[in-house]
Amino acid sequence: MAHDHQARMEHDRSAIKAAFLYGRHFFEFWQSDLNRAVVELADIEPDMTVLDIGAGMGAAAFEAVKRGGVTVVTVEPTAFMRAILKARVAARRLGLRVAVLNAGAQHLPVPSESIDRAWMINVAHHIGDLAAASAELARVMKPGGRILIVDEDFTNESHPKYEQMMNRHQNHGGHGHGEHAHEKEPPDHEGHPEGRQTGSEEHPMAINFDGLAEHLKVAGFSEIQVRYTSLAGVPTRQAMAVR
Ligand SMILES: C[S@@+](CC[C@H](N)C(=O)[O-])C[C@H]1O[C@@H](n2cnc3c(N)ncnc32)[C@H](O)[C@@H]1O
């Protein structure tokens, strides 16, 4: 929890850095086919409460709120992203249907067993302690509730941004971690677990989703499926699980 608080403070302190890091992806964070596809996969039913972790500017949240009667809870630790998300919620007068909370995945300010569906889109590789995040997810999900964790796989050569992302991480150290890059076997999106991982131990470009699945299992999730497949035209790593 202390770690999470510190992470929040750092996110708030580095508003300019966040504006630079995320501002240049403004249009894809505003809305994206990937976000739409994840919400579609989440199979939301009327009157459900759904949780968007690391919601960014709300690309998935605003897709979800189109579903009848759905309540959307978003958590987002970066002040810059939250400010845009809140402005969008206010502009659409959705304050009663979309909550915007300042938090990270390791400590969700959400009651236990209150969430029907949850997702994290391009967030898992930001999370330092995936075991803690898995335990926290298990706590907030209703029995039978489903989570969907999806990261675009920028380490897959078929990703349209492969070259761009690799260059960025090599030239600038990505988010400051390129010097410690380590690489494993190239990924195989039809089921090989490891995939290639570049970046640092603290903030890799890609995490091992089989390792994530282990954390989910320990946390109490079942029916866990890990997939390395394309979604909305881009290669992704996916973990789905039922509480
Ligand atoms: C690449 S953006 C993706 C945003 C959004 N999910 C989307 O697909 O448009 C990653 C987001 O994860 C958030 N984030 C970083 N660390 C996080 C953590 N520990 N828990 C939850 N979100 C986190 C960042 O603030 C950022 O908004």
C-alpha cells in the first residue's frame, strides 16, 4: 500500500513528464479499436459494475458506458490522464455513471466483491508488483466476475509499431530503462509462453503472461486462459480469468 501511495505521488509530481509521455499518444488514448475490442470481449450485461484499471483518458470506459445501465469505475494514477478523463466525464454529464478514482492496481479503492467485469489495457507492464495487483483484483471481483488483461505486444515484429518502439527503447531507454534491456526468445503468438521481453526488470516492454497467470491462480482466480493472439489488428498478450 505504501508502495502504491509512493507511486501515486510520483505520478502526480511528474505531470510534465506524463504530459510528454502520454500527450503524444493523445488520439489513440482518446479512443481506439483495441479498447473497443476489449470491451466487446468483456461481454457486459445490463446493470453490471465494471472496472477499468489504468483507464487513461477513458477510451474503454466511454465504450462501456454505452451499454445500458452499466456503472463504470475507473482508476488512474496519473494526474494528467485523470484530468482529461474527468473533463470528458463532465462534458458528457456522466458523473453518476462513471467514477474517476486516483489509484493504482495494487490498491483499489473499491469495496470487496463489487465488480462484475474488470480490464486492464496496456497497463500490466507498468505494474511493479503483479502478485499484489492480482490479490487486489481477486478481492474486488464478485464471485463469477471476469477479468481481462491485455497488453499490445510491441516486441512482436508484426506489430505496426515494432520498429518505432524498439528504436525508442534502444535510443532513449524507453521510460528510462533501455540500458538494462534483456531479450529472450522471439514471441510466438499461437501459444508460446515466454515471448521476447525488452526493457528493464522494473518496467519491461512486455511481461510474461504465464507468470501473471500464476499470480492470478494464487490469488484465487480460476478458468485462467493466456492467449498470444491478435486483437483489433495488433498482436497482444491476454489473460482472462474468472473469480
Ligand atoms: C499505455 S496507458 C493505457 C491507458 C488506457 N488503458 C488505454 O488503453 O488507452 C497506461 C496507463 O496505465 C497507468 N498506470 C501506470 N501504472 C499503473 C498502476 N500501477 N496501476 C494502474 N494504472 C497504472 C498510466 O497512468 C496510464 O494511464
